[in-house]
Amino acid sequence: MEEKIGEGLIKIGAMTKEQVEDILERQRTGNDSLFGVMAIELGYVDDKILLDYLESKGL
């Protein structure tokens, strides 16, 4: 099973479980932005950290 981005960012210590849950809740209630975009916009994660994570996963 492929790791979800939020789970991966928690695993590497880049985000907290609460931050991930906040984004998922926002998506459930109608915000259709991508997880990574929202994480950066909300200031939860730095864009370089996100890009490094995605590259490490081959995405």
C-alpha cells in the first residue's frame, strides 16, 4: 500500500498528526486544494521539505 503524503510527513517529523488532520478536515468540508499546497499555505511545512519528501518518493 502506498504511503499517504500526510503519513509520510508525520513519519519524518515535518508535520504533526494534528496538522495533517486539520488539512484532511478542510478537504472533507469542501476545500479541494492539494494536500501539499495547503500544508505550505497554512505554514505547516516548508516548500523545500515538501519537495525533498516528494523527490525521495519518486513523485
